[in-house]
Amino acid sequence: MGYVWEIVKGVGALVGLATGLFVVWDRFFRNAPTAVVVIRSLSPHGKTSVPFLKVHNPSERPILLSWENGTPIGRLGIMRGHEVRDIVVALVAGRTTIVLDSGEIRELPLHRPVDWESIDPENYVDCELFWRFAQPKIWKRDRRLVVRLPMKSLRALDPDGFRAPDKE
């Protein structure tokens, strides 16, 4: 009879551990936004393709999404849009914050790093976002979201726009 009780305690411990892990995942990761780099044309029938950062807010609450502006080395720059003002703001040092409503998907244009031509195809380029809930329940500080991909993958996504410069 003691052997059966030990089995029941072991199963109970495993169920408790699984429940605890699910609660941690549910509170910290389930409602986290996702971001991926996609290549889109600037106009419906245009031939010029540019990289966009596609950000999705799966939460039921709005989030504040922010990033550092400027031209850091080895890092893709993020812009709010393609207007001249958005481009200038993205190139000048500072911080930009936007609101992503619940379930919203937004595509933010990206610009190349300053040292784009010297980046080895085996190296990675990335962009860094910070997010938090507009009305937080528990966690009030900004959380970090890094999108990183190899340079050769970025060039494969859009071979015309991101091909290696011709060496003479």
C-alpha cells in the first residue's frame, strides 16, 4: 500500500510542476508581442521592395511599443512610416513610442545599418524593441524584444534590394 501512495505523490508532484510552469508561461509569455522581418513592395504594383518589421499584439490589452532611433552600427533602423518626417525622426537620436491596440498587426519600415556594405553574410543584423502594457497588472517595466536574422537570410528574402555590392 505504501508503494501506491508514493506513486500518487509522484504523479501529484508532476501535475503541480506542470501547473506552475503553465502559470508562468501564461503570465509572462502568452500575451507577448511577436515580430518578424518581411519584405513588401512600397506600392501595390511597384518593383521596389523594402524590409518591414511585422509586429503583432496577441493580447486583449493595448501595448506601448518603443525603440531607440539613430543609426547604430550593425542594427536595422525602425521607422514609423515612409513620410519624410518619419525618416528624419528615425535617423536622429531619440526614442519613438507607438500604441498597438489589441490584436493589431502593424508593419514598420526598416532601414539598412550604416555599415551595411561591410557586414559579413555570416553575421547577424538585428533590431531591438521595448514593450509594456498600457494598463499593466503586474509587470510595469519595459520588456525587450529582439529580432535577429543572418545577413544572408535578409539578402535571400530580397535578392535585388539586399545583394552584396559589386567588388571591382
